Amino acid sequence: MSKIKIAHILHSVGGVDVSLRQILQNINVSEFESIVLHGESDTQVLFRDKNFEPVKEFKLPIHREISIQKDFLATIRALKIIRKERPDLIHSHSTKGGVIARVIGFLTGIKVLHTPQAFSYLCTDKKIRRTAFLFIEKLLSKGNSVLLASSESELKRGIDEVGYPKSKTALFNNAIAPIEKVFTLSIPKTWPDKYLCSVGRPCYQKNTEELIRVLYEVNKTEDVHLVLVGVGHHADQLEIVKDLVLKLNLKDKITILNWTSREDVLHITSKSKLYVSTSRYEGLPYAIIESLALSIPNVVSDCDGNRDLIKDNFNGFCIKNNDTKEFSQRIIKLLREEHLYNEFSRNAKKTFFIDHNINEKIKDLELIYREELRSYRNNLIYNIFRII
């Protein structure tokens, strides 16, 4: 029996990069063959499979920013590669990968499984831009495309707002391998031992200004530091955040780190008192999944992705409407109440092993691939494509 060939198309940065690598490193290589089409300047680290063998990859002019010329060129090059490689299915990840893949799916008839990792129209509060992005998502949802959501919230939004019929949706929660070893820190530790941790660039999505306001409130009664990790890529609100830090006299209470290795991030998270997130929206954030695997309780905003991982008063607190006072009070409560902290810590680990251990969950994705291919093969378009 021949292997099922999956072509992954994406701009491989941040959580999207983590997601693909977790899939490639855990999927059954005796049944599935993978190829990767990604940006020419996104990652320089080789993609490897379960046996640590390099995965065949192709670099394209895929970039985060919208560029008609570069996006058109990336789509044409990707189309040529797909026609040559003849995959059974295409799995696209994030907005840019999804646009390119679904155009190619329309042109070739190949079924596309699209994982948004947070829909593009959520990235702005400007009505015209939001409406335009939503229109594009609705348009691209037609045809031979399936929503492969990364969380229940993303699945619901895809059905209720984008308009995917339930019959054209599936769910595969983001997952990682258990963290059995936490590496030593490769960068100098310049912050105190009592600190909160958050991962993500200062931007509209991460709502970092709110996190700074929360830190200000916490420090009225508790002496605690914040380590903000992963600021290097597309941090368009970094200067605004720095100005707010100075305005609130928090310069000695926060450490801002540029993009560093995943091993360093895991080390920093593992030694933190709490993981915190004030995001406006997420797909299903890997940083929180990693914190759960490391038994770290969370205090997070009640948004897509966050609410799927953090169950209020079980493994952390989920704060509605970004209530700054409530957010800070919940942090203080966990810092002060050791019994509650330990209970949430145990429940964090339990949540990870039940819902987000990829050693088990990869079987769900393999089943989705098989079932989607089976239904595709019963389609006339598939048989025409295989003949051409």
C-alpha cells in the first residue's frame, strides 16, 4: 500500500512553526509522507520526521505582509511544485498558507485541510478591514476546502461566522510531546526568581498594554516581576509598550526578551510562578499548552484559544472582558494561597495529558487524513486530477 502524501503550506514562524514540527515529528512515517512548502526567510531549521530524517522542503516568497507581487509569485511556484509532487491532500497552516493552498486547491481539485491558527479577520478592530478579511475567508471556504480547526472556539467561529457547513469541518487540538527535560538557560538571567511569564510579541492580538496595566496593579501589593518573551518578530506595538512601562514606573519590574530558542522559553516558563496572557484572540496557544505540560497555573483573558485551555477555577483563572482589577486580584490570590496554587498545578498537568499529549492525539490527525482522503477519492475531481 502506497503512503498518503501530505503537502504542508505555511509561513513557518511562532506557534505555526511549532505546530507543523510537532506533526512531522510524530506522524506515522510508514503510512504518511510529508513535504513542506514554506517561506524563504521564515525558518532556517530543517524539518525532520519521526525518525529524525530530513523532510523534503521547498522555499517560496511567502511573507507575513500582504504583497500582490510576492503572493502571486509564491502561488505560481507552489502550483508548479504541487503539480510535480502530486500530493493526496494539502494541509495549510495560518492565513498566508491558507490563501495560497486554497487557490491551488481550486485550480487542481486537491482537497485542502485548512488550519487558521486564529482567523485573519480577528487581527483588527477596524470595521472595513475586518469586513474585507472576513469576506476573503468566506470566499475561500467554498469549494474543496475543509476547516481543520485547532480549538473548539475556532471551530465554532468557523461555522457561525465564516460559514463552513459542519460537514466540512474537523477538529484537531494543538498538541505537543511531554516535556521530559527542561534545558539550562543559554542566555544570562537578569531577572529575580519571583516572576510571571508571558510569551508573544507586543501587538494588537496579544494586547500587551493590558498586561502592563495588570502588572502595575499587582505590584501595588505584591513585589513581582514580569518576563516577556518572544518580542523579536513583528512587534509593531513595542514602543507603545515601552512608553507605558516608563509612564507607570515599571522599568525595574519587567524584562523584555527578544526571540530566543524554544529551550530557553521552556526553561523560563518552568521557573515562573504563573503564566499570564491578556490576548484578544488566539488559535490554541502553544505557550499555554507548554505551561500546562510544565504544571504551571495560568491567569488568562477569556478569549478564543485561552478559554479552550484554561478552565476557570480548575487549572487557572479565565478573566472576562479584560477586567484589569479582577485580573490582578486573581494573580495575587494564586501567589498567596499555596494550597490553591498546588491544586491548579496538578490540574494543569492533568489537562495536558488528557487533551494535548501529541503522542496520543496524533492518531486523531492520522484518522482525519484517512477519512478526508477516502471521501475525496470518491469524488470525480480526484480521479480526473490523478489522470492528468
